[in-house]
Amino acid sequence: ELSLDPASDPLDADTDDDGLIDGLEGTLQPERNFTTNYLNPDTDGDGLPDGIERFLGSNPSKPDTDDDLVLDGDEWFRYLTDPLNPDTDYDGVDDYWELFFSHSDPHSADSDSDGVNDFKEIFVYGTDPVDEDSDNDGLSDRDELLAYNTNPMDYDTDGDGLRDGEEINIYGTNPNDIDTDG
């Protein structure tokens, strides 16, 4: 510890109280090509102390280990997402997008539990991943897409003045045909 420049306190094995012994900071697993500072408990300034980063396996010299634009400290403490995985729920939508754009749940592949995963709702169908009935017509997005072949973004697919859900659930008419009375 006295060989360090500046020297650390020889009576305190962990000068910065980050959970890593001063003499090892800067030399832990050099093959991983990152070092920590024995005088700074959070070398990369991401809000996650170096000792916790070493325990988790994240990089204490890189503020965003998984490159998803969310700081490791925020992922671990604030959002409870995985700082090592840019897509915590493996739905194809990275944590940053879910947290700050679609406002979907980065812990659930299907945030609204409608049977359509968040990736497909956002990037394929253009539906709302946090609303199981994006057009509020009384049919879930899943049912519109897979059962009735109606437009989940248009409450009246055939334009006849009746909501798709009304046609199916009340009148028994075809929501894809403007004239179902013959």
C-alpha cells in the first residue's frame, strides 16, 4: 500500500470503502483490461461502487457495461435491470427503449399481458405495449391480430360506425365488412 502513489493508509486495507483491498485495485484481472482507483469508491462514476461491480461482473471502469445507455448504478439500484444484459427480459427491446420510450416493463416480455410480446407490439404492429387494447374497441390486440384479423389501431376496422368489439360481442356481425346485414 505504501508503494501506491499517492500512498494509501497502511492501517486501512480499503481506503475508499468500496469493498476492494487497496493493494489489489488496479491489478484485479488485468486480462479484463480495466482497473479501479483505490481512492475512489466508484471509479467510473456510474453510481455502482467498484466492489459491487466486481461482485456482479460488471466493468467498474465503464459506466454502462452492457452499452444499453442506462448507467450500471441506475440499472442495479433504480430500475432493477441487469447491468450485464441490454435486454433484461429478452423480448428484443433493450432496457433503455423500454424505460424511456415505450414505457413498457423491462422485466416482462409482454408488458400488458395481451399475448403479443413487446417487440412485436412496438416494431411490427405499432400497437401500445402497455395497453392490451390499443384502440379501445373492446378486443385485445392479440384477438384483433390473431383471431379476427381486424386493425388493432382502429376501433372500427370496416368504418361502419360500430366498434369492432361491439360487432363481435354484441351484434355478431363481421368487423371487416361494412355491410353485414345483406
